[in-house]
Amino acid sequence: MSADINTNSVNIDERKTYGSLKGLLLDLDGTLIDSEHTHLAAYRRMFAAKGWRIAEEEMEIFKGRPGPEVFQSEPGPWNGLDPEALGLEARSYVDTRRDPPRIFTGAREIMQLEMPKCLVTSAWRQWAQLAAQLLKAPASLKVISQEDISAGKPDPEPYLVGAKTLKLPASSCIVIEDTTSGVISAREAGAGRIYAVTTSQSREVLQSAGADLVSDSLEGLLPYLGGETSS
């Protein structure tokens, strides 16, 4: 057993459940790739172009949340402006050459597992498709993005739609997440197993939210995913 696995949350029969678990529902940003700096840099460039002065500590409100949601619900110089239009504008400032996202170790290995897979992300579809290329994902990978859902995490809709896209019940799917909102979404959707990595939040917080197994890395989860890798 990997040393970074939270053994307190691992069922002794965890490795014997593969027969009932048929699919993988995968969060993207913070779970498979580290792109926080990529998106924050885009916001900074947009704000500078508009002459908006946003303190660095105030940038925290954009971490792990869709831009339109922040522009709509948080106070700032954007109040009264169209949040969807601002979100689209922010995307135009994303520069992956200047601020390349980092692929977490183990992410590409997960993409090669011969299980049906679906990205379930609050990011926009174009970003998810770009990330899939960076991850060297197979052509069979499905994507559920913000354009496909009406309610984001922690609502269960994203993972219910993801499972439906794989033509599987959520109870037959493993979810991999990095935030409590994602874990709660998966739990409320009835996911068969919820695995989490501590890239964004603590082990204790993720376990309290309902994660069945918590690891410090994706590599630590690989032995618990079953399935063979494609050649």
C-alpha cells in the first residue's frame, strides 16, 4: 500500500471491488493538471488592460471557480457588467505558452487505463479539450464542461451527467477529485467510490466531505483503480 494513502479511510476489500466499478469520472483542474497559475495570470492581464486594480489577496476568490460565477456573485469593479461576457473575455487572455499548466504525475497513466473515462469539469469545453491533448488522452475520452450543466459542483448534476454520458449508473463509477465541493457532488450523485488527492485541500477536510480514500498523489491512487493500461 502506498505510504501516502490515508489508511483510516481504506476499506480492507478496496482492491476487490473492480468488478462493479466500470468507469472513471475525473475532475480536471487541481486533480489532473495544475493550471491555477495559468488562469490567474489571464485574469491579471485582463484586469490590467481594463485599468482595474485588484489586490493579490483578492485574487483568491477566482481559485477553483468559474469566472462568470465570481463576476456575478462577488463585489468588484465588474459589478453591473455582464458576467458571461467577462468570462469569455478572460478566456482570451489565457496563454498556455507563457503560463503552461503542469501535468500531475500519474495523470497520463490514468488516461491510459482501459476503462471508460469522462472529464467532469466546471471549466469551459475548449479548455477541457486542450487539457485532454496535454494529457495525451485517448480519442474515446468524454467531456462534461460548464456548457453541459445548469448547476455546478457541489450539486450532483455534473457527476450524474458524466455517468450518463458513459452510459453507466453513478454507482458503477470511480470519481477522482481534489476539493470538498467535488467530493460532495460525487457523494450526492451516488458514486461507487470517491477518491481524492490533497493538491488543494487537506486530507482531513476531504475525508470529512465523504472521500472513501485520500492520497497525496495520483500515483498513490493507481493501485486502486484497477484496469489494464492500453499499449
